[in-house]
Amino acid sequence: MDKSKIIQTRIGKAWLDANNILWIQILPQANITLTDAEESIQASQLLLQGIEYFGILLDIRKIKFINYQARQYYSLLSTSRSSRSLAIAILVGSPVSQIIGSFFIGLNRPQKPIKLFTHGFEAIKWLKNQLSKGGK
């Protein structure tokens, strides 16, 4: 990971690794609002300039809360056919993060493969496989 390409926001940090996996790590006890969601997407877009396709590893293991408007915003993006993301792996751990992750998958019916994980190495392996298959 290139430390110069980590973008810090109020709720977490994001970086792109050598495998075209966009890592988004939510800070412990983060309360995510619509403004936070918009800021995190802007940060991600900066990292993804010039990248044709990528996977997303979203680490929400220590999240505290995400409000309705932020969930709706992320939902619209995850179901968009125009997104260049091929797959999304969500790292969960706490009961709160598991509920948020399950709710996100069940409610949104994403157009891309999406899966919950409790271990990062399994999530990375799955994302690499999805990227090698072109997300199919």
C-alpha cells in the first residue's frame, strides 16, 4: 500500500491496493451521515481516477450507526449499473455491523456480487476471484 495515497475522511480512510481493490475502513464508533457518505464517495473517486474496474472491501466491523439518508445514498450507488465496481466484500464483526451489512444486502438487491465476511483474507481472496472473472 502506498501511504501517500490514503485519503482520510471524518468517518474513515480509503486507499487502492495493487490488486485494484478499493479499501474503505470505517473508524470505530463512526456515526455516518449523508454528508459523510458523500465525502467518502468523493474520496473514493479521487483514488479511482484512471482505474477501469475494481473491487471494494468495505470494513464496517466497528461502525456505530449509519443514518437513513446515508443508507439511501449508498444504496443508489450500489445498485447503479454504471458503477465500475465489479464486486463488494463487506467485513463485519460486531452485531451492529452484521445487522447493517445484512440489511444493506437484503434491502438493496445490488446489481453486483456482494458478500459479508468476518475475515479479511477470505474477503480479499473472493474479491480477487471476482475481479479475475470480471464480476460474473
